[in-house]
Amino acid sequence: MLEAHVLASGSDGNCTVIESDGEAIMIDAGVSCRRILSLMEREGIDSSCVKAILLTHEHTDHIMGAGPTARKLNVPVYCNRPTFEACNLGKIDYRQISTGTSFELCGMNILPLPTSHNAAEPNAFLTEADGKKILVATDTGKLTYQVEHALSISDLAIIESNYDTNMLTNGPYPFNLKKLIGSDIGHLSNVACANAIKRTERKGRKIFLAHLSKTNNTPDTARETVAEIIGEKRFNIDCLEFPGDTRTLKVKA
């Protein structure tokens, strides 16, 4: 069985642990090491089962705790070379990966996929074990072909639903930042997320809305928008509800 533990997701930091048969990988570490360890304990995750940290890209809300956590847990950090060179992680055990090339780790097949974001070489990750697939895809202004295909074959999709267009347009951000967020190298809106889910309809697929903006979105707005567009009941669409909220999502073989 694959389990995804969403420890943090949003403007203030992102961290997800994917576990299979007692071993786990961490995707992003965008909050402090202390916070990560506390959230793992709350979720019942044995820190010794985490064998590696994978980074999607170099922005602070995805790497803030990566170096300290890697050193504390004595685990390597996996990311592509441009991402690594854009980070300042201190002394770590670095393992280079390549976008589009899968690798094996903790009994899982992991495929880094290209996203469209204002970063060096940002990735999503498609993880597979026991015939089941989990997609973690955030920080992308549009879905690349590869990510959309992964969405169409996933059993669980943790996918970005960053902003409500009206809230962004009428919100406090300066014009240039609004323009960047709404661009193809920015973030995915609730509507764009919902349309992608609808285009790639898959029976039995679980959807978790991720990376919600605390300024330009709300959990209720995201869920209601997505549910209405895809024709699903609102309570079947999940996301984190408040700061410090966590979630464990299970995909059974």
C-alpha cells in the first residue's frame, strides 16, 4: 500500500512524505526541520523510515528545511543539477537525477516530470509501487504534456490549485506579481486545475488540492470551484484546512 502524508502545503511551506512497505521518501522540505519532525511524529511516521529527500525546485517554501532535515536524518537529497546549483543546502549527500528519467528508491519507481514555473528546472514526481501511482504536481503555471498524462493515469493526484482568479485580480499583490502568478510560468488557478482534472477523468482517482495561496484562495473556494466544474460532490475533494493541518491519503493495491 502507498501512503501519502501531506505535512505542509501552501504559501508557508510544502512537504509530503510518500511511504511504501515501511520505507519512505520526502518530497520537498519547505518548513523548518523541527517543524517537519514534529509533524511526522503527529502523523505517526517513524523518521527512520525516510530514506531520501526529493526536491521539486529551489524556492524557499520547498527547500527551507531540506539541508537541516537531510543532516538530521542522515539521508541524501535528490534533485536535478540546475535545481541543486540554485539551492544553498550546505553540506549534504547530493544525488543527481534527470528530468524524464525514472529511478528506483525505497521499492518505488519515481519519475521526475517537467513543470512550467519560474525556477531553474522544476519537477513534479510520479511515484509507483504495487501497480498504484501517486502524482505530486505543484508550482506550475500550466500542465505540461508529461504531467497531464501522469494525472490521467494516477490513482492519487496531489495537484496545485493555487488561486482564485477574482481574489488574485482584486487582491493586494502588486501588478507584476499578479501577472507572474497568472502566467504560464506561475501557478495553477482553481479553474485550470479543475479543467485538467476533467480532461483526464479517471474512475476511482483521488484528488487532493495542494499549494493553496493563503492570500488569493481559501479551502472552501478551491473545493467548491473544482467540484462544480468536474461534477463531483464537494466533500470528495480534499485539501488542508488550516495552518498546521495534515493529511494521510492511502492508495491500496
